[in-house]
Amino acid sequence: MISAIIPYRNWSVERLERCIQSLEGYSCISEIIVIDFGSDNPPPTPGARLVSVAAKSWCLSEACNIGIAEATNDVILKVDCDITLDCPEDRFIGYTESIREGKFAAVNFLPTDFTKQGSGNADHRLRPRWCEGACLLMHRATVIDIGGFDTRFHGYGGEDNDLCGRLRRFGMTIRTVYEPFVLHERHQSSPDRILGTFSAEEKRRLLSEKSIFRQQPFKYSNYRNLAAFGPTVTVAIATSPRPGRREQLEQCLKSLERQTFKDFEVVICENGPSSKAFLDASLLQASFPDLDISVIFGHEKSIPKARNSITKAARGFYIAVFDDDDISLPDRLAEQVECVSSSDGAHGCHSAWLQFDERSGRVHPYTGQKRNLECFFQEPGKVTLHSTGFYRKDILLRFPYSEEMVLASDYELCVRQVIIGLNILHTGRYHVLRRLHRSSVSASGSDEQIKMSLEINQAFRFNVGEAYLTHRPSANPVPWASGLPMSLELPRYLPPEFGQFKLSMSMESAIEMGINFLDDEVYWPQVNNASQIALDVYVSRFGADTEFRVCCSDAFDAGDVTKVIDATPSEVLPYCEIVTNRRSNTPAVSVGDIRVQRGNRHILIGPYDDAIRAIKLANELTAQNVVSGNRVSFFAVTVPTVAIYLMISDFNNQAKIERALRVLRMDYHLMADAVGDRGVVGGFNEY
């Protein structure tokens, strides 16, 4: 059966009545719906159901979307109220069956113009072939899948061409036919039509977009049956019982509450046979009232089956893959939607990520790589994180996860997508904080995952052909990614109990803030009567680039360091950053790395394991003019142990350096030595 929809606003009631009467003659049309889009007075609609909405101005696209939402049949006939239909019913039923069987997504009837003269018609004229909207038969579910008519076309013209173009890009077929019994009555333009038009340049710009899905099907009226079209995105979370699952899932959902893009649903698949550990959907919804959450249940513990179940249950056009123990940054969904929808021919995207390890407390960024054969088969390193994945739902329906696999089904899917030619873009942004913990699949099944990935590569290499891979060009450079959270932002996204962090600022900035390092005790500058936090001085760079920074003596987890940040004066924060309490990738630097111009010498005083002592000594020697005329700096080493030397540079006269050494050794009782090229200790005559 067919649902006929007629958009209407303040137009000729007589033409509307003739249109309805012509539709009533078809037994295959079970309902006729007139969408009154904000008329001054609702029209009489005998033989049709009237749906009236309030709207300040005309929008044909939205009126059509309301009719699609209200329709109850699989096939919809959209007709303008100035159309009279007199096509033979058997032929009309044939077109309908072609749509129902999937041969076409829509059938576009080319109407013939006529002028009404009394009781007769005159001046027949075939309309242009590109007319696609005056009388359009279409498949309801498919049109809903792509978001309906684009409401940015708020006047006449363009919205029908746009819809048919998107259906074609979606892989559907549009049939255009000429039926001499589909008649369009020529008439003067109504005031509402004139007011509803928009510029030709705006129309060309919208028609140049090559994306498929459109958001905001209801924008200009008070119609609120939002469930008919569903959300733009389905967030897919597969989960199973394990220690710490509840807290980790809550943090994942909290990151969804912070998303700047709000048009999404959350589908969680409870993956496992233990009914005692099943999630309570009503409790989750009560805990996160701003999220649209539904829970489905898997019959066995299988990650790929759980993911495929979510795909089948999803209402969104896109599916965003989430892990239940990961955290997403606020702009993730907004930027992934923009990345895919603004790129012609894109089937999905993936992003860069930050990995935080609960076992070591370290945070490490990964940019990822472009998804191509070279990166998967020839380049070492991390190519992609599946929980940054964002795909069109129809892609995952046609190419689902392989349910025969226990682990690495996500990797197998990614490689298969590349081989079949799907275009999965890199967003060039950081979007996900990936958690490593003792119960994660990456920790418990790491060896098995690596083994499976190697087997997958071997299988695909065999199918693709080694010769093909050998002669392909080398992989593209690793993409550059932005959006890495600034250090002061990062703790706000991490779990409150995670890590050991310290607030830090450069020595120069600390002095500018008025911190006196000659005092016995120094404290972090704070207000609001916050408890004082003692400061330490540490070395952030070694060797000739030695730099001192100040930081909190005590380390804080992510939650407490956020409180310290909030208590710090706003004029101080621009000079601050967050550092981890665990130093990694420290370079190997020794005294032998000192480089001195031939004929010169330096004096090294030390070593010291306390930066404050070295700083105080430098101040004292400078104040007493002991090193007058020579440059004083610091040289920190890591070999054999971390230590700091006070370095007085550029003695080019033997008498001066011997005098300085004598004063430093005898008057100040310091361990002072002359150093030549390559760290050789000795005076000018001592080699």
C-alpha cells in the first residue's frame, strides 16, 4: 500500500480538493496526509488526514519530512497540491512493486503542465526532465536512512534534486518516467512561495555538497516526532563483566555527556553469558538522563557478534565505535561527522589517540597512520585504534565483523575495508583517550592478538600477492594531528584517580611571579585560602640546554591536580603546565659531552644533587664578583647519576683561570676543576 503526502500552506483550497479527489480513485493508496505547514486557516480536507503544525515561514523540505514521519506504509507518494493524478492503476502498482522489491529507491514522474479553463484543460506542455519533486514515488525507509529532505532548502527548487542525488550516491537507482496522465496546473506564484525562495547562489552551493546524510529534518516548525528519523550517530559499545567495569563504563558515558554534538543514541551490547552481571538499562538511563541509552544482550561472549548486533539495532546513519573503558574528547563526534560528511566518497574515518596506562601511570600520544596496504603490511607501528572508528552504518551492514574470530576481528575488518577499496579517512585530530588496564583485552590477550594479526597479514598478503605489494610505492608519511589536549586540560578528561601529576612552570616565570628561591621554603602561588603546596626545583633538559623548572613537591592524581589548577590564580595559569611524576626517555648526557673552543677552558663546580644549592651558589658567586666577566650557567648530566654542575665559561687566559680556581678551592672550599675540549680535566698546561 501507498501513503500519499501533500505539503500545503495558504494555497488554493480548490486545487487541493482536486488533488485529493484524484488520489482517492486509487485503491492502492491507503492514506492521504495533508501537511498544513503554518497556514492562517487550516484547509478542509475531506478524504484526507490533516496534520497541522505551527511555522512562521514556508519550508517545503520540512513539510515533506513531516509527511514521511506520519506515513504508515513502506512506499510514499509525494505530490504537490497543484498535481492531478490520472495514471492507470495497474501501471501505478507496477512502479510501487519495483520500489518495494528494491529495484528503485524512487520513481520520478514527469508531469505535463496545463492551464485550467472553466471545466476543461488547455495548453499542455511537458515539464523539463530534471523536475524530480512535483510527483515522486519513494521508499520510505531509504529516504529516512539518509535524513529525509534537506531543510536548508527552505524554498522551492533544489530540495528534490538534492534528495535524488543523495540517493544515487547512496548506491540507489532513480527511475524517471513520463506519464501523460500526471498533470500540473499552471498558476501564479503564491506570496508564501515568493517569501520562501532563496538565492540561486545558495542553491548552487548546497547542491555542490557531495555528502549523503542530512541532519535536522525538523527545523522551522513545532513538529517533534523526532523518533521517526532517528539520530545521526549510533554510539556502539560492546561490554562484558570484569573487575572495574562499572566505573570505567560510567567514565565512558560521562565523556559522551560532554560531547558538543548531541544528535546521537547509545547502544550497549551486554556481551557474555553471566546474567547476574547484566547491566540495568533503566538504572543507566536514570544515571545519564541526557543520553538516549538502550541495552541489548548477546547470547555468548563474542566481541564480533556483539558489534554486529549493535549494527543491526542501530538507528543512526553513522556508527561510532567506542570501547567501554575508553574516554572520548568533547569534539569527537562533531569533528568525525564533519570529516566524513564533507568528503566526497568517504565511507568512514579514524583518529589519533592518547594512551593512558593505569599500570605505569604514563600518558603517550599516538597519531596513527593512513589506512592503506603499505601501512598495514609494510610499516611497523600502530596504524589505527579501532575505538576511534567512525563508519556509515550501511558499510558495516554490508561488510560486518567476522564472527568466526575470537580476537583481532577489528584489525581484520580494517584490513578488509582497505582491500575492498573503502575510503576511510584520518581526521587529523586527537579524539580518544585509550585506557590500558589489567582486565583489558590488550593486556590479557596481547600475545594472542599479535599472533592473530600476523596470521591475518599472511592470509591477505597471499590473496593480494607479494609481487603486488613489493612494487607498490612506499607508505605515505605519518599524518600530522592536532587537537592534543593542552596539559592543563588533560586531567579533566582522565579518570580522577589516575596518574601522578605535578604543576610546573619555568624558573624565569617563577621569578616573575615573585617566588624567592633563596628562601628555605617556597610555595606554589595560590589564592582562596587553599593549603600551601611546597615547591621543588627540577631539571627538565640536560647538557648544554639545561633548564630549571619548579614544580609541586607532592604528586597528585588527575582529580586532585584539577583542584590545584582551579585554586591557582588566573594570571599564573598561562605560565603553568602539567608534568608526569615519572620521567621517561631521559637522554644520556655526561661531562664528556662538554664542547669547548680550542684555546679556552671552563670551570666546573660540583656535582650537586640539589638544584637549589647550585642556584644559591651561582647567586653568591655573582654577588661577590668572583666570576666577574665570565658567563655562569648550569650543566646537568645523567651519567653516571643525575647531577648538576655550575659551569663558568670562556677562560682564554691561564692566569685568570688559575686565579679563579685558587679562590674557589681555598676561599670557598669548592670542588672546582678546569675542563677543556671533550670534557678533559686540567689547566692550560695540563692535558
